[in-house]
Amino acid sequence: MGKTIEPKLVVRAFLDAVESRDASAVAACFTQDGVYQNVPHAVFNGPTEIEQLFAPILNASERVEWEVLSMALDGPRAHLERIDRFWIQGKEYSVACHAVITVDMASGLIASFIDYVDLGEWRATLGDVLRK
């Protein structure tokens, strides 16, 4: 009998990769055709693009914590309500998010990660800190 994939553990591995500030480990959590989208921005396709998305903020951060407020699971799909916190230049920046994550049950990797965030709030909070 094959290995049983537990979406909750797949999501936790992704969160651990983010919090370790390792963009390549984040990308490794996705299938080759996996997608990541911060709605309403464009979709990032595949591990290479996803790594390029995460690298600037993870590299700029001294610490990252994505606090899970609630998680709902339905088969291969997870809904994740959280507060994302980044410490950059000694200051904490945070934003509320809700993700809909689909796990590929054959590979145990993320096929789709769609993140909903108030980008106006995030931009107002973060300002130009990443452009320095």
C-alpha cells in the first residue's frame, strides 16, 4: 500500500520553509506545474518563479512568522487563516491573509496556493522598505 498523504503536514512543511527564510525550500514544496498567487496579482508558475517571488522578502527579513489562526481541511484542500509577520530592519510588519491550498495527493506537494490579502493595507504598512 502507498504512503498516505496528509495535507495538514504538507501545509506545515510549507510554513516551516517560509519561516526558515529559505526560498528554495519554499519552492520545493510545489509540484513542477504548481502555482502561487497573491490575488489580484499575476500567478507565479512552477518552483523557479515561486522561489523568485519569495526570495526578496525572505532575504530582507531577519525573522518570519506566519501565525495560523485557523485551518480547515477538506480532502486535498486546506483553508488557512493567518497573520503573516516579517521583521525587516528590526521592525515588525504584519498582514492578515487567507489561503486556499490544494495538495497534489499523488506527490504530496502543493499544486495550488491562492492567497487573499488586503494589498492596500500591506503596501501602506510596508511602504518602500523592500526598495532600499
